[in-house]
Amino acid sequence: MKTSTLAVMALVLVGCKGEPEEDPIPTLEPPAEGEGFQLSMTATVEPYTEAWICEVYPMPIDAPASVNWMKFIQTEGMHHMTLSTPSLTDSPFEHGTYNCEDLYTEMLPDQVMFYGNQGFADGEMHLPDGVAATFPTGLDILHEVHYVNPTEETIQLYSIVNAYTIPDYEVEEGIWGGQVRDEYINIPANSEHTEWTRCVMNEDIEVLFLASHFHQLGIQFDIALFDGTDAGEVFYSNTDWHDPKIVQYEPALSIEAGTGFEFTCTWQNDSDEAIEYGTSSTDEMCNLAIVHTPMSITAQCEVVDSSDGVLWEG
């Protein structure tokens, strides 16, 4: 599932000084030969710390693969997990484990993210029949996990993803997607605060999935259709910042060029300090993610208006 970057959160790579919990890492049977492939990584996070860990390794395929659905298991409570490629050409990184913050300071513009989730310990995501994300050979995977450990125990992290493929002759359509962000957030101290952003598509699309993302001060994320002049009624609402609430639309949601979305974030800041946009869990975000057909790498939702008048150029 190819999308451009859904979220970038800079945290600290932590070591493993304590003993991890004794519960063994569960297993996920990989797809049968010729029916897909498996991607996985493990790590640990110390008590009362956050971990933002990236592992770079080769995509385990020797021929182009058309992925129609995915299944995952992971440490419950994961703030987010993403799979991307750092470059569509030559990867700038050696294979190995990294502090994600270091990688994102060097990331090339052609990074492509193709899957992400958070929160739940397991799940599945299916594309419609005949729709697939097709991956070429020779790519590197950037497997990323972010976990906040508020306990006194060292936690064993794991993220295992099965990608199930369909034969090329069954593929009728590819997918693409993107993210729209508000990077100019300013939440006053001791306040409930709302900001909104409006974007319009530069090409006609059929939306398969929408998702939201904000941090721990977030109390409501709303999405409404935007006709280029006015916003309509809210049709998507999420009040749980732990859960991105990935919604699949069947049938797909038709969005014509020149129309798009208004997305609104509301936060509750009970602290004595103003909070702004940032990459750590103590900062805030307001991100809209879109996955659509057709597979067009030039399709994007361009920001045309916002509550503070500052337009994000992604």
C-alpha cells in the first residue's frame, strides 16, 4: 500500500539495560511460497522512555510483487509502525538498526511510505479485488517503530507484517496516496484550541482509505468534504489519539480535481506552556492521510486555506 509519508516523529533510540518482559515474541506464519512475503523487526524499550527505532534491510522478493492485502502482529500499544523505502533509486543507508531521527535528517525526497498502523496488537487491511500495490525488486525497506513505555519494565517490541500477493494478470489498478499536514500549530496554555486546513486534489481520484493522526492533547479530528469554496458536513470523526481510525470506503469516495477536504483538529492543553507542531510526543500534529486509485505519483491534495492563513507545502 503505497503512500507518501504519513507522519514523522523524532524521538530517541534507547538501549536495553534492563531485562525485557519474559513473554515470548508471538509468531505469524509467513505466506506460502509464491503467495507473498514477510517483513519483521524486533527491539527493546527501557522503562519510562520512548523509542523511535528504524531498521533498514532489503525487500525479500526476487521478482515484482503485487500486494492485495496485509496482515500484522505487533506489540500492543505501538504509537505507530510504518514501512517505507528510503529511496526509489539507490538507498542512502547501509543495512542495520538506527535512531530514526538520524535517518530523517538525511532522507531523500523520493522516500515512499507504503504501509502503516498503530495501537492494535493485530489486524488486516484488504484492497478491493483487482487492486494492488506493485513493488519492484531491489528496494530497501525502512521498518520503523515508535513506542512509549510508561512502565517500570523493559518492553520487548516486535512488528511482523505479512504481504499477500495476487498474480499480475489479476491486477486491474494500482494505488497511491499522500499526507496533508498542519505544521504551524500553536495551542495556547490552559485552553481548548481548534485549527483547520483545506486542501483540493490536483487530479481526479477514488479514495479507498482515510486516516487521521495527532498526539496526546488531541480530543477530536474531523474531516468534511470541501467543494473548493465551502466545507460540507463532517463525515469522519475520531476522538481517540491512540487510534488513527483508518476508514475504508466501499464504494470508493469520488473526489474531482479542484475539490477535496477540510480537516480540523481540536486539542485540550491543560499545561501552563503553549504547545506547537513538532516531532516528539510532547509536541502536536494534525495530519490527514489519503490512499486512492489510480496509481498516480503526481496526485496530491494541495493546501489552499487554513485557520491561521499559513499554507503547508508538502
